[in-house]
Amino acid sequence: MMTLTQELSLADAQGRRVGWRGWAALVVLMLPVLLVSVDNTVLSFALPSIALELGPSSAQQLWIIDAYPLVLAGLLVTMGTLGDRFGRRRMLLIGATGFAAVSVLAAFAPSAAWLIAARAGMGVFGAMLMPSTLSLLRSIFTDRDQRRLAIAVWAAMFSAGAALGPIVGGLLLEQFSWGSVFLLSVPVLIPLLALAPLLVPESRDPKPGRIDPLSIALSMATMIPIVYGIKELAVHGFAVAAWLPILAGLGFGVLFVRRQLRARTPMLDMRLFRRGSFSGALMVNLLSVIALVGFLFFVAQHLQLIVGLSPMQAGLALVPGLAMMIVAGLAVVPISKKWPARIVVPVALVFSVAGYVTVAFATGPESIGALVAAFISLGIGIGAAETVSNELVLSSAPPAKAGAASAVSETAYELGAVLGTTVLGGILTALYRTNLVVPEGVPDAAAEAASETLAGAVHAAGEIGGSTGEALFEAAATAFDAGVTVTALIGAVLVVVAGVIAATTLGGSRQKS
């Protein structure tokens, strides 16, 4: 049996440079990448409008955002493996069709519960999209230099999409209702369905082995309870009901790993995790996405609800950071040829730390300039780090297992999106409730709404009006920004941890072809 190192060496030796069709296929594959990553964060700016119209509780508000990445994270490994077996392009097209259809249902949701269910359905089909795009790049671009550039574009589009979500959301919400942010998927996915069969070649594992339903069930039983338990910890604190799902998920995870190690044709090749470059790159992805999504969660609310910007104005305030995220992702490609990843990634993440520290000390109604500068700094770090780490993930896996490897990488992304909202968002919510001092004279119903969310406080303050309403608004803004300071410092620590992991696991060799 060939070792993993031999498989990788053979794959690189067989690399061939692609022509215009390969680059045209890359353009097509960027459509679902952009869409799914936009969907991860577009609700950050639509959430205030949804909160005012549907009136969700604080727990429902988190579920509206997290139902999608929760289901996505639970199914990614399964869908990536099925793509290796049945065809990655086929899974891509099925996922695109279903994603567009369920998005329409989400756009016209009459209640918070309906919207949560629709977001979960989008997660099912989204899980078919993302592993397929990255694994198809692995099969199309067999030459490592070309693959490095293609992955830089992929990472730039994914990161840019996460930042573009609030901007697109802001532009749409300026003219239309909140449901318009979901209808965006329809015009984006139609060109994909038309062009993918023409430009994107089908690929699959030539020796996929048999389908293992038990491994599929164990992978889902591992991810979903863990992410759910983390959500419960953020909302309800260190209660037994929150720890039980986490412990159950970890237990199923042990069973999943044991089954993969014993199987002749495992669903997920656990040998990959023995490579420091693979495991380290995954952790960098995870922590970087936590930092990005957590940042957008509280900055979106600050700009709209405290500073008073419209959704479009708030979205446009993030354009410079978006641009720098793309530039950094592409500019790091030649740098990564000359310098080892263990140096490039930590240096890049220093910019992200600086962004978070800026946010920690830039709260208040007059902080727009500082927040824009903070997002530029954050974007530089994450854009560069994600490009390098994603290339390492794919290069650490043989082409036949590209779907499974891509799925693991995507799981880190989506788990990061959940944790960014759940952990950082949950901490911020808890700090807001702790710090909020409701002024005298506020009716009980308004006080209860204000204690739930910042949006509830702003809405209640507007209804009360006068000096009492102003006092409630000031109290809510002060409590929220005090929470942002603490949360931003926690985010900075997470990025520092990512830098340390990169410096100690990504190795000293340059990314040569």
C-alpha cells in the first residue's frame, strides 16, 4: 500500500498546466463560493430588520444566524465523501438547485421558527456546494503553481464574500425588505447551473470503496451535538444541559475516529491529521473565521444601532477592508514562494490582532474611522493567512481524496462561523445584559425587551421617546460598547493563538512546486 507521502509526490509529479478552460472553470466555481460565504454574514446586517419585524427572542436570534452553519458543519464531511464517490460536479449542481429553492422559502418566512427551519434547509444543500468547489480546483489545477494561484482566488472570494455579505445586505435593505438578502441566490446560481456542465470537468475518486452508513451517522452525531452544546453554553452559561451534548458529540467523535482507523477504505483518511501542515492549517482557518465573523457580528450592530448609519452606509463603511482582504490574499502568493508558511502566516495575523485591539479601544458614536481602519487591518491578516493555509490543506491530501480533505477544511470554516457568532456573540450578549442598567421610568415590557438585545433596546427607546427614551438608548449603547471592548480583546487572543499554532506546525519549507 502506497504511503501518503508517496501519493502526494506522485500527484505533484503528474501535474499539468491548464489553459483558458481551466481558468474559465475557476470563474464558474467562484459563484457558489461567493454566494455561500456571503450567506454566512449577510444576516449580520439584516438581523436588526428581522428582529423588528419577526420579534425573535435572543436565543431565536442566534439560531437564525447559526442554524445554517450548524447543519452545514454537520454534513460537510459526508457530502465531501459522497462527492468523491458519485462525482463532485454532480453534487455541486444538486446543491445549487436545492440551495436556490430553499432560499426562496426563507425570503418569505412569516415567523422566526419558519426562518430557522429554512436556514437549516439551506445548510443541507450548502454542504453539497463548498467541498465540491475546493476539491474540483484540486482536480483541475494539478500544477502546484497554478493551483496556488487558484486557491488564492478561492480564499479571496470566500473571505471577500464574508465581508461582502453586510455590504450586499446593506444595499438591498436600503430599497427592499429583509427577505431580499435570500433571493440573491437565485440570479447567482442560475449561471452556475448553465455553465458548470460546459466548463467544469467531472471528477471522482477512482477507487472510492463502499458507502459506510455508520460512518456517515457518526460524523453527523459528532459535529451537530458539539456545535449545539457550544451554542447553549453561550446562551445559558455553564449548565449541565449545555455540556451533555458536547460530551455526547466527543464520544461519537471517538467512535468515528476508531472506525476510520480500522476501515480498509475509510470515509476520512485519518493519516492526514498526522501531518502538521494539515492540522495546523485547519486550526488557523478555524480561529481566523471565528475572528472575522465575530468582528462582523458586533460591528454591524454598532454601526447601525448606535452610530445610526443606514444598512447601506454601514455596509459601504466596510468596503476598504473588503478590498484589502482580496489584495492581501493574492499578494501573498509570490511571498509564500520565498518565505516559509511558519513565518508568513504569523506575520499576517499580526495585522488581525492590531485590528481587534483597535476595536477594543474605539467604541462610541464617533468611532467610524477607527472601525474602518480596524477592518482594513483585520482583512489584511485574514486574507493572507487563509490563502496560505488552504493551499497547505489541499496539498497535504492526494487528489483522489480531495473531496474529503476539502470537506474537513470547510468544516473548520463553518464551525468557525458558528463559534464566531456563538462564542463571541454569546459573550457579548451576556456582557450586555450584565452591564445594562435600565433607567427609572421605563415600562416593564420595554425594559424586558431592552434586556434581551440591543435592537430591542433601540426599538423600545424610540417608542418611549423623550428624555426617558434617550436615557434608555444611552444605557444600552454604553452596555453594548463595554461588552465589545472585552469581546474584542478575546478575539485578539484567539488570533494570537492562531499565530502561535502556525509558527509551530506549518513547517519551515517554502511552498515550492
